[in-house]
Amino acid sequence: MKDNKQEQAEGKTKEVMGNVQSKTGELLGNEEMQAKGEAKTAEGKTQNAVGKVKEAVKDAAEVVKDKVEDITHNDHKHDHKH
């Protein structure tokens, strides 16, 4: 399984490569090359966004886990006081 940062980096790379291909196609008057470049750019943006979402979900899950551990830890402290 890909690391979230790796997913983002690969997406950014595809996005840049797609932009280059699209601009090259535009300069050469090659509509097919330009269209493929635009598609690759879109794919890269999507992959980058997926990586960012996965990273945000992972971060949120860690925050929730920490909060649950804090609550559980505090409940055990209260149990021993009685």
C-alpha cells in the first residue's frame, strides 16, 4: 500500500508531466498530445488530492485515538479514587 506522501508526490509528478505534454501538444498543434496531457494532469491532481485526503483522515484518526486514550486513562484514575 502506498504511503500518503508518496501518493501525493506521484500525483504531483503526473500533474507536471501532463502539463508539459499538454503544452508541447499545444505548441506543436497536436490536439491528441494536448488532450492526453490534460488527462494526465487531471489524473495527477486527483491522485494528489486522494493522498491529501488519506493524510487528513489518518491525522484525524490519530487525534481521536489520543482523545479516547486520554478519556480511558482519566476514567481509570477516577475508578481508583473511590
